[in-house]
Amino acid sequence: MAPTQSGGYGSCDESSGEDRRPSSMPWFATHRIVYSRGPNASESVEVMAWDRGAEAPGPARYALYTLENAETESPPEWGMDAEGRVWFRGEALPGGATAVVEEVWA
């Protein structure tokens, strides 16, 4: 499910091309990723969705920051396109893996 609300998600600074979350923005969970590599091996990851903009490079329109990832200078590991497909480290999920993004903040 792609984020659809306005105002609840940050957005990139289009003037600078920067798509990292500003350090002044407090992290809070907006979504939960339920990631599974098989029928009995799933994990849940809470993330904060950051709208990178329609012209963002790569497959992910939304950067999905974990709390740990948001506190570093590295780019987010998770991303989601406008159709709700999930990307990990800029790549499609490996064969047999699935990820569902659930909204937890409204």
C-alpha cells in the first residue's frame, strides 16, 4: 500500500536533489514491513515513510527508514514504489521473498 495521505510523510528537498530525511525531523513509525523468506520465516520491521518525489531516481518513490537507519548518514535499506512494491537496497526482493507494507500511523 503506497502512502496516500498528505502532510504525514516527509518529502525530499527538490531544490538540492537531496532525498535523505532531515536530521531535525523526529523519527516515528508510519508503516510496518512484514518480510518473509518462506512460509515460516517472517519478520516485522517498523519504518518511517519519506516521499522522495515523483522524479526520484531508482525504483523507490518512498524511502522507508528504520529507526537505526534514520540515525546514520546512510541511505535507507527499504523503499517502496507508488504501486506498493517493496525494494531492498535498491533491488527487487529475491525469489520466494515477499514483503507487505502496512500503515500504522494515520
